[in-house]
Amino acid sequence: MGIAATQIRKGMVLELDGEYYKVRDFTHVTPGKGQAIIQTRLCNVRSGALTERRFRSAETVEKAHLDHREMQYLYLDGDLYTFMDLETYEQVGFPAEKLEDAIPYLLENMEVRVTYVGDEALGVELPGSIELTVTETEPALKGATAAAQTKPATLETGLVIQVPPFINQGDRVKVDTTTGNYLTRVN
């Protein structure tokens, strides 16, 4: 399916020259004179090689046809993250490179969508936000409000985020999986 280069977004998979590339980053550049360009940083799905490529805003690119399978994260075995297909109960191991930024958010028994091109797994789609327990943080400050102050907090997956000063160890917090930012405390 062809799309305009201006519609390229992070995480999208493009088919270029018979290969599949995942968009790691993109920048829309509008020079003072001439056409706008989209500067992309792409990762080859099969080889993992990074490359940069520019597209003119008028160009069209092929968006890869993706399949999604609902899977459950089971456990980490050595350096393979094991998932189970919720329809077939087949277990599949993924190396860390395939999971990229999802690792700090994975909890055992968590359900995720795994993206495939043909029979090849590309990565994991997390929910927009997840709830995690704070395992370590400085004690709450007396009279602390939700002002612009923050403090670091380590969550149950090992992820460290900035939280408001009233958050304590043992509290559950909602975290945005796209940005890694604190959203709210959960009761």
C-alpha cells in the first residue's frame, strides 16, 4: 500500500527495494527554498543494519502489509524472551533486538500484540499505558504537592522514571509506554 512520504511515522514498517525497514526516527525538514524532505533513520528488519534515507515530500513509499497476533509474555530464558500465541498456544522466543524499547515494560503474563511480516516477527506492540509498582524511591516529602518537582523512582521491571514527590515505595503508577513518562498514581 503506497503512502505519501509525509505520512511516515516512527515504528512504521516500509518495503523498500524488496527489503523491510522499520522507521526508528524521522524528521520533517522544510528548507527555506525548495521542497520539504523527510529524513529517516531505518533499521533493516532481517539484518538489523541501520541506514538513513531521505524522501521528497511528493514521493510515495510502500507500507508493508503486517499481521498481528495476540500473545502473552511468559518468561526470560537466557537472552530469549518467550511468548505464547493465544490462539495456537505455540511458544516463540524473541531476542532482545526484536523487542527494542518494549523490554522495560514487559511483565510476566502480560498480553501484547506481536507484529509479523509473513512468518517473521518484527516486534511487540504494547498497550498505550501500563501500571507498574514502585520498588524504590526516596520517601515522600511532607507537604509535597504535584508541582514541577520530581524525583527518580525504580519500577518493578527495573525502569527508572521521574515521579512527583508524593509517590512512595509500593505505590502503583500508570506509565506512558511511548514516552516512558509518569501519568498518574493508581489506587
